[in-house]
Amino acid sequence: MESHFTVTVPAEGEPERLDQFIVRSLDGLTRSAVQRLIDDGRVTVNGIVEKASLKLKGGEVVAVEVPPPAPAVPQAEEIPLDILYEDGDVVVVNKPAGMVVHPGAGNPGGTLVNALLGHCRDLSGIGGEIRPGIVHRIDKDTSGVLVVAKNDRAHDGLARQFHDHTIKRIYLALVFGSPREDKGRVEGAIGRHPTDRLRMSGKARHGKRAVTHWKVLARYPGLSLLQLRLETGRTHQIRVHMAESGHPLVGDELYGGGGRLANLRDPVLRKLIRELGRQALHAKTLGFVHPVTADYLEFDTPLPDDLQRIIDYLESVAGG
């Protein structure tokens, strides 16, 4: 279970950095651990997420959430995988919705890493004990293609391509509403939401540059099917960009996609979306240069059945 601590900064005394105050006030937390908690949005000052260097002047209420420790080493598990490609350096998988990429608080097992360790047992060590071989992630409830490194040379080569934004990443998303244009580009700085640590925001004070290119593939009553290309790859990037553009993803409760469901008049469509139970987002295409052979590889995955059922229904209504 998470531990919650609340400390009021004494009114007297010299101004002190937020991270230094927490280290001094709470036993058992190192400076680096406190920095991670702050970066993860688990520390608030008067209810607002702040940076580590904030100077506390006295009277502020500092709240800290400390998650339970994750298991030291993921265990290999015999979990079926949809493997699209594998050689001695990389493995490319089609991740199902509902599977977490690596172990963490609340998800000690049943992850993609556990499944991969059960399958190949020779993942790159660069990602650390918890994230061996992991070069990039997609959200638990997002389906689609993902590449994993099997050795450190492959990990380094893939990480460089992600850093340089040369990886081809194409997603499909079903969103609420109908964009005025047929295609466009969203750019902004995405960072942790100032008050909700579970969410990211384009209005964060300390965000990182994020760019999403989008194109309308189909328009339906109340919904649109979009193709999206990531130029950068920030946490929840597509979900944030679409929500803040006024077109949240269907089924995305965290970013406002749930509240729009009542606006749809078709009861069958509403039922299909409720059965989906997740954001309507699929990582369709991944293209990269093989980090060892230098060959260009590209993988394309079809929509999973739950999303395809909704599209098929929308097409049947539109054509009927």
C-alpha cells in the first residue's frame, strides 16, 4: 500500500528547497528517491505539484505519497505473445489492450516483461532489472506494435532513434466530434498535470516539446476515425493532444472521453463503447532501422476485435 505523509513547513527559519526539506523531514528517503517522487507528481505543496527547487518560506503544507516498492526482479511467466518478428537482437510484439509493459506498483506480474522473460530470457540489461529490454512503452489500455531490445547494442541503437525522432509511429484513434480540417498538427509542451498526478497536461509549467500530426480517415455521426503520427513520444501524448483540441478519445475516462458518451443518440453504439472499456487507441505501424543490420523494418497491425466491431458498426450505419 501507498504511504501518505503530510508535513507543515515551520513558519520560522530560513527558506529551504522542497527536496531538501522532505529529505530532512521524512526518515528513510534519499535525495534521489525524493527527486523521483517529485518528478512523478507524488509531492504537492498546498495541493499543487511543484519542482524540487521550489523555495519554501514557511507555513506551506507538503504532502508526499510513497508507493510500495516494486519487486526487485521480474519473474518469467508463460504468457502467450503475438510475436510479429524476432531475431538475435530485437523482438517485435503486438501488445494486447489491458497488458502493462513492465512491472510496477500495483502490477507486479502479468506484464509484457514477464511474458518476454518467459519467452526469450535474454533481454537487454540497459533498461534495469524492472524494465529489461524496454526502449519505449504504450499505455496499458492501448493495443499495438512495440519493439524490445534483446541485447545492449540493440537497446542503444533503438534508443538513439527514439531520441532523434526517426522512428515511424502511426496510431489509429476514434475520437468524439469532427475536426474542422481534414488534417493538422498539434504542438505543445506536455508535462505532469499541476494537481492530478495521474494525468499529463499541455499546460504544465515544466513540460517537454510534443508534436502530433493527425489526419481524418472517416467521419461518422458524433465521432471521427483519425490516423495520428507521433513526431515525439511523450507520456499520454495523443490522449492529451486530442482532449485539449476538443476531441477526446472515445472511452478515455481520464481525459474526458467518458463524459461525451451520453451525447451519442445511438443506443447500440453507446453499448459497444461501454463494452470497449478503454480508450479507442491502437498503435498500428512501427518502422525503424534495425540497430545491428541497418535494414529498415516496418510492421503493421490490424485493429483488435473490440475496436473493429465499433468501426464495422459505424460503417454499416453510414452505408445503410
